[in-house]
Amino acid sequence: MSTPIEQAVTLANCEDEPIHLPGAIQPHGALLALDHQGQVLSRSGNFETLTGLPACPGHPFELERLPALNKLQKEAAAGTLTDSCECTIDGTLFDVISHVDGQVHYLEFEPRLAGSASFNQLALYAQRVIGQMQRRSSSVELLERVTDEIRTLTGYDRVMAYRFRPDLSGEVIAESKREDLVTYLGQRYPASDIPAQARRLYIQNPVRLIADVVYRPTPLDPPINPLDMKPFDLSFCDLRSVSPIHCEYLSNMGVRASMSVSIVVGGRLWGLFACHHMSPKTIPHPVRLSFQVISQVCSALVERFEQQHTDQLLHDASALKNQLARLAQDADDLLSTLGTGSPNIAQLLPCDGALIVLGGRSQSIGGHFEHFGKAILEHLANSPELDLYHTEHWPHADPGSEDARYCGVLAVRFHPNESGWVIWLRLEEVHHVRWGGKPEKIIKVGPLGARLTPRGSFEAWEEVVRGRSPAWTETDLRIAEDLRGALVELSLGRAGEIDRMRQHLIAMLGHDLRNPLQSISMAASMLTSSEKRDTQLRQHISQSSGRMERLISQVLEMSRLQSGLGLMIERQSVDISQLTETILDETRVAFPGMEIDARIPAELIANLDPDRYAQIITNLLGNARYHGLPGHPVKMVLSQLGGQTSLAVTNAAKEIPTDRLATLFQPFKQQSHAASRNRNGLGIGLYISQAIAAAHNGQITVGQLDGEVTFTVVIPSHL
């Protein structure tokens, strides 16, 4: 059976490498594994040579002549998981590090170099460093200070502070180095550079030392634990042998020794300090202990700074949101208020552009995103129940387009009926990051290739994040959701106010237009010319004014419809052929340039309300005139079949988008203003016509085919 140390490790399988089961240690110390009765389970191959103590697997280890070790063994048997002591063996001072993992008591022996600082000196130094740390006001300031202090204390050639991002990729945010070394500040690398199992070990054992990256691992003898017949778990061992891939990475950088100190926040690996030296270097256990204390304090301070930063972001966003809401409350144009000037919605979140959409209109901030916004809304239309959407990797249909630079999309819906959305955009992350260093000048490439170099790692990061934006954080999503809630409340309030204004307008129209219409009727009756033309003109004036008066009454009834009171109709037997011809004549007189191709059979009789039906005809002809393409005739077909009366009005037009089709029969829709020949229309014609058809137990449908739009009203002929 092969042992873990004998298995080949490559870049392809490094994520599966059992780095906690290496079957070996680094040779600058020795390891002894005992059971709780003091029997030797295993020892490193250099144990007797380094310590001069006999240790035979399967036999008791003689602890009596070494009181300090005997005490560690008794404490381990009593349940103490970790401890350490100083022990002099044949004139050599050792730091002995003890920990218990399951049924195994591990003892690690590290020779203490002459002249090393005492525990008291290190405690005072750690206290001074912690005092310096507590005077910092941000995470970056804190890490910059700690990197300087660690380098001063240890003498490493380079000390860097890494921070891990939400996607687990990393960046160097602080550095203290020898002047002749190239900077790595700003370096990015992908999450795969530190596999998941390595991250777990960084959390479990916050300080890791490599005394010489070109060391030859010292195997355990035996490598298998006789208690469970599994490899020994060295997760908590300071001397644990490390991955050969990591050693090659360091060698390619020209590094001979390293030490890392973890920063753990909320149980996750937030970052770490990485120390590099260009020659072999060992750091005594007492120094590493002081770093462990510094790491814990640093982790607590980082957590505090991160929470303060989040609280400040939420506070600032809330103040800005409230300011925007106050401005929008009294604004005539919501889009212009939220999307232009300062403040605006783009300032709520870190973004590279924003877009607000409402009722078919849009307002871009920081660019021209109307085309991109249309594609986003088409995608969001597939999920009508969705009120918040976010992605860091928008699937652009054309990767070569200008919009393809924007990969991050965060959208919130605040007005479902009017398709109201606020959309924030972020550029591809690579757009923001350019590593200025030239580390390829000082690196070597090992057997596994250029991937294991700072430059190769950076290029791998670029490849991973190509087409992706920085991630949207939980704070970003919370701010966006808070804005959505405020805009929903604002929209509901504005909708109520607009409804009251509509009702007032309708009532005013009904009251104020009656008198001039009566004057028109009186003027028409006073025409006394006997000429035929004047007689026809008098008839048309009389008919039109009478119909306008009836229409005003129907506008008043629009208020009843909006209030849910229903529509009154009076049925009678009507020659709908003659009625339709009359409406056609009025339309041709009113709009001489309008060409109407009508097919109306004679003497079609139906039981319906003639004024209401006439209103349907007028509305459909008006709709065709306003929205049809100029130069194309309007087609009308009247027919009866199977007890149904059908009227179809067709006009040439551009295809109506799906989102507009869904709202065609809604009143006061903002799309009504999009028609260049009907900018003053209220958009109530189709709404009233549908209500009239429904009152007759009929309906109006719309169809599109070959560049033409057809509205068809079908009503039972007799009821």
C-alpha cells in the first residue's frame, strides 16, 4: 500500500491532495506520537539523531528522566489538548510542543537557537505591537502597521498582508520589504492557488513555518497509526510537511523560507500575513506563539473594522435614499429626478453605471445603457415574480459589443404594472486591475511550469475573472432592497394622487365642455342656406356635436368604470350596417386624408346599444389612424355568422412588443405618449371599448400578421 508521501502530486490533482496526511515532517525538528499510556505509536526518522532519545514503536517512551515531558504526558492524559515547555536534552535546549488529537498525543521537538529572545521579552514586544494595532482606524491601516512590525521582529526579507475576496480570490493589500525586491503590492491570484483543504488548515493552525523550501521530508516510522490503521493526521503539527507544489511556487519566486499567520474572521479565512526570506530561516516557537496572539487580536480588530465599515455604508445609503425619496415625492418626472444631477441612484452603490426604467422610458447614468437595459428587461420578463436580480457574469449575446464590458447587473423592480426597474452595472473586474510589478525578472520556472509564479498566478486570475465583475455583497443587496421598498411606497402614493387627479379631470371635462357643445348645436340649427352643400354641412355639424355630447357623458362614466361601478347599456334593434356607414362618413369628413377600405354588407341587424357600439367603431378607427403607418389604408370588415356580429379594423404598423400587448387595454398607460401622432391622448379609447364589448357579453382581441395589426370586436347579435 502506498503512503501519502509516495503519491505523485500535480497541478491537476492538487485540490485533492491530502496535505494533512503527508506521512512526513520538515527536518528542522523531530516528532513523536504516543498513545495515552505513553506507548510509542510512531516517530520521525530523525528523532533519535536529533534528540538522542530512544523511541521504539510499540514500546513505552521513557519520560521519567525528563520531568517536563512527563508533565506534558500526564496533562495530555488528563485532557489538556495543547501545551508546550522548554526541555534541555544533553545540553541542547528544545521547545517541545504538545497537542492531543483523538487517541494520539503528539510531541514536536524543535532545537532553540542560542541567543533567542525569552518569553518575557516576546510578551512585552507583543504587547507593544497590540498597542500599535489598537490605534489604527481601518483594516488597511492595521495590516500595513502589522506587516512592518512582523518584519521588524523577525527580519524576514518580505512581509505581505493578503485579503481574500468573496469569491475566495486574493490580493496583496499591504507589504513591507527589502528595498531591492520588486513589489507584489496589488497582486491578484485565483482561489485555486489556495485549495479548500489548505484554507481549512490555515484556520485550524494559524501559524505555519517552512524553514527551507528545498528540504527533504523526513518520513514517519511507521506512517500508519496502529490504533485505527489510517495515516497520522498532522493538521495541528507545526512541523507538518507541506505540499511540494507550494514549495515549488516559493522556489520559483526565489524564496527559501516562509512563514504565514492567518487572519480568521467569523470562522472564515479573511486573510493572512505571508513572510518570505531569500535564504533558510527558522523562527523559534516562542516567537510564533507571540504571532498567534497578534493574529487573534488582529482578527478581532479586522472584524470590528469590517462591521463599522458596513454600518457606515448602510447609514450613508439610508440618508441618500431618504434624500432621493424627498426629491421624488414632489417631482413631476420621477426618472429625471432619480437619474440626473446629484444625488442620484448610481451613488447608492459602488457601480460603473446605472439605469432607471419606468413605463417604457429610461434614464441612463454614467453612459448610454438603453440598448443593454432593453436586453436586461427582456431577460427579467421571463420571471415576473422576481423583484431582485443580481449576477456577476451577464451572458452577453455579442461579446464584442461596447456593452459587453459590463458584466455585473443588480436590478430591483419597484413598479410591476409600469415595468419600473432600477439597474446598477459593474465593469469586468480586470478593467479595474493592472498589476504594475515585473516579478518575471527575478523568478525561475520549475518543472510544473510558469503557472507557479507570481506573474503566472496573476494571469491565471485574469483568465478566471474574465467576463466577471466584482461580486455584489450582502450589503449591496440590502441597500438595493431598501431602495426598492422606498420606491414601491412612493409609487403607490403617486398612483393614488394621480388617480384623484384623473377623476377631477374627468369631472371637469364633463362640466366645462357641455356649454360650448350646446352653442355648436344652436349654430348648426341656425344655418338657413338652401344649397345642398350647406345642408350636408349642417347635418354633419349636428350629428358630430350630438355625438360629442354623448361622448362626454361616456367620459363621465369612465369615472364609474374606474370606481368599479360598471357600465350602463340600453339595447335595441339596430341596423348596424347603416350605423357603421354613418360613422365612416363622419370620419372621412373629419379626416379627409384618411383612406378607409370598408366592406359592409347591407341591412345587418343586431340587438345592442347603438351609441355604445358607435363609440367602439370611432375608437377603433381613431386608434388605426393614430398608430397606423402613413400611406397605408385602414381596412374595415363587418360581418355576421353563427349569431355573432364581428367588426375587424386593420392597419399597417410596426410589431407591438410583448410587454405593450399586455397593457393595450389598460387606461392612462404611459406608452400612450410614445405615439408621435397622439401625444395628447389619454389612452382610454381601447379601455372603454373593451368595457362596452364586455357589457354586451362580447370581447375585443388583437392580432398581428405580416406587418398588420387587427382589432376584432365580437358581440352576440341577439340577447
